[in-house]
Amino acid sequence: MSPVVGEIIGTMILIILGDGVVANVLLNKSKGKDSGWIVITTGWGLAVAVAVYAVGWISGAHINPAVTVGLAAIGSFPWADVPMYIIGQMIGGFLGGVIVWLAYLPHWSETEDTGLKLAVFSTGPAIRNYSLNLLTEIIGTFMLVAGVLFILDARNELTSGFGPLLIGFLVWSIGLSLGGPTGYAINPARDLGPRIAHAILPIAGKGKSDWGYSWIPVVGPIIGGILGALFYLYLWPAL
């Protein structure tokens, strides 16, 4: 299997399980309705772990343009492969959103709140302030990329063999600690791919896709991913 196909499948798995847990908590008449933030963050952490286990051996399981660009920025991934990886991740994010829509098909018409429907597919700010929302996404993705590199570092014998599971715990931790202001996209493909699905799919009473905010969960994670990778390469060894 080609690495790009691996990224499509891995990102699709991520979104099926990640957006799926959001749908379970937010949509009316779902059995998980109103089960809360702990359930959402746990579901996303497990989604990441499963996706990394699924395709790590195929593509490295970046499943996130911020990871791909961050690795390229420190010379750990070829820049020539970055565009196709990102395309694969976006396709996977879109397909994952479509599958979640299908899985919860009867629940869209039962849910009147258009904001909740959009929240299944994409993130949004608790307090809309673009500069501060951007900062939150930068900080969250900084922790993601730096944390992934810490966990997978060959010198870190404590994490040997548990990488995917620990990365899932890392995402769980980020959601619990930093997810409140923006919903912690920390991944452009996680937000933009499903947001496009929301815009295209015939969702009953879906409302707008909030394109005015959509650049925040794209630009912020890319900046944060590069900074996290640079911190790992240049500053962490000096501490």
C-alpha cells in the first residue's frame, strides 16, 4: 500500500472515531447525548491511537498536515512528499466526515441546533477572538508535535513499544488541558476535511459552515507544528 493511501485511511479512521464521539455526545436521541467533555476527549485520544496503530507501518501515520510540515521543517521528512501527504490527509478527513454523517443519519433531523451539527464536523471558538484563538491552536499543536517527537525519540527507552498508545494519551491530555477555548483542532485535516463535508452534504437544517473561522484551525496548527518540531530539534537537547 502506498504511504498516501495509508494517510487517507489513517485520517479517515481518525475522523470516523473522533467526529463520531462528538456526534454521539451532541446529537439528539443519541444514546451518548450530553455525556460531556470527558467522553469527547477520551474518544479523540483513542481515535488517534487506533489510527496510528492502523497505518503507522505504512506511512508513519502523520494523519495531520501539522505533523507532516513540522517533520519536514527539521529535515525528518522530504519536502517533495509533503503535498501528496496533505492531499491524502484532506481526502481522509472528508471521507471520515461523510461516514459519520451516514452513521448518524436519522439524528440530524432530530437536532435543531445548527451549531451542534457543525460542531460534529469542525471546531469553533468558545469566545470568538481570532488572534487569541490562533494562539490557542498554536500552543496546542506545539504540544502535540513536540510531544510526539519526545515520545518517539530513540533515546527515550521508557516509551519503547507503546508509541501509538502514548500519542493517544497525549491528544487526550491536550484536549483536557487546552481544548476549552477552541475545541483543539490541532490538525488542519481534522477540521477542514470534515468542514467541507458539512458544506456539501444534505444535512437537514445544517446552517452555515463558518468559513470565516476556518483558517484558524489550519494556520494555527501549521505554525504550532513547526515551532514544536524546532523546539524538539534545537532546544530540548540543550535543556
